[in-house]
Amino acid sequence: MEISIAEIKDYSKITELYYKLYPDKVNEIKAFEGVSLKSQIFVAKNDNQIIGFIFTTFVSYARSNAGYIEELFVCDDVRGRGIGSALVKKALEWQKNANLEVVFVTTDEAQEFYKRVRFRELGKNSWLCYSL
């Protein structure tokens, strides 16, 4: 057996197998065209100095489109001034323009922050989500 990266020529067979996963949704699922991963980094600046950033991505394949906040950081000396919230807002706007419906983040340290910006918990783990 060999494991390799899928090539474009494999996509029709992947589509066929994917439809076996969701036989009742065959007419709703588009043909597999590969995985689209897009990312963006936004920065917050004060006097031309970067004081925070957010790294956000989204993944699109078949019938699944999900956004993620990968990293968010604001310098200690300017925390509590709305910079993190503004960065999250900008990332969510970018993801909404990509026609996503949900954005996920996983964190142990910043759960309360994300709840304040309208993310909600998913069970008893460190994942939260935001419905766009």
C-alpha cells in the first residue's frame, strides 16, 4: 500500500467515494475540486508599530466551508483597549465575505474573551464557534 497526495486526476474518484459518505445528499454536494485553504493576517498598529495581529483561515471542500482563528495576539501594555475585539471583528468580516457560516477557535486561556465577542462554547472542551 502507498499513501500519497491526491492529484487532480484523482478528484472524480474522490467525488464518487465522497457521495458514498452522504448518499442522501448527492444532489446537494458539488463535485470534489480539491481543498481550498485561504488565510489572511490582519495587524493593529499604533504610530506605525504593530501592537497586535490575528491570523485567520478558511477551508473549503465539498459541502464543508469552515473558518478558523488560528492566532490572536495583542501586546500586554495595550490589552483591554478593544484591539483584540477589533481584530476579531475584521477577521469575521473577511470570513463572512467568503460566504462562510461558522468560524471556530480553540483556546484555553482566552475563552472568556471570545465569549464576550459572541463566540459560544462547543461542549466541554476548548472549542468555540461564531455563527456569521
